[in-house]
Amino acid sequence: MNQPAVNSFAETGALWAVMNEDDAKARQIVQDMYPNERAEFAAQLDRLRALLTDRFGNDIPTAGPRIRVLDEEGRFLAR
């Protein structure tokens, strides 16, 4: 896989690995971090999650109308 330059920070490397379903690589990156770095990264991820969902895990409504891209079976409606 041709990987973009995301490894300037351990955090972006770990996130990239997760996004590419490479949990072993993400685990390795996180384990190589110092405890205070892991705590800071966890806090950053918590802030990011708060931007995505409410405290119950429900999607936060956006200001504009939502566009439906999947049908009832999870297939893309159009490409």
C-alpha cells in the first residue's frame, strides 16, 4: 500500500493504521508512546468523538439537510 506521510506524529500514524484496519500497527504505535502521550491522545480522541456524537452515541444533527447515500441494505445509491 502506498502510504501518505502521516507518521510525522505518532497519533496520526495510529489513527491511519486504525482507518486501514491495521490494529496490530496501531497497537504497536500506541504501546511505543509514553503514558502521558497516551493520556493526551485519549483526551484528543474524546474531544473528536464529542464532535461526532452526543453522550449517548447518537449522531449530532448537522445544520443542513443530510444526504442519503446508502439504501436500506447498506449499498451506495449512486457513485
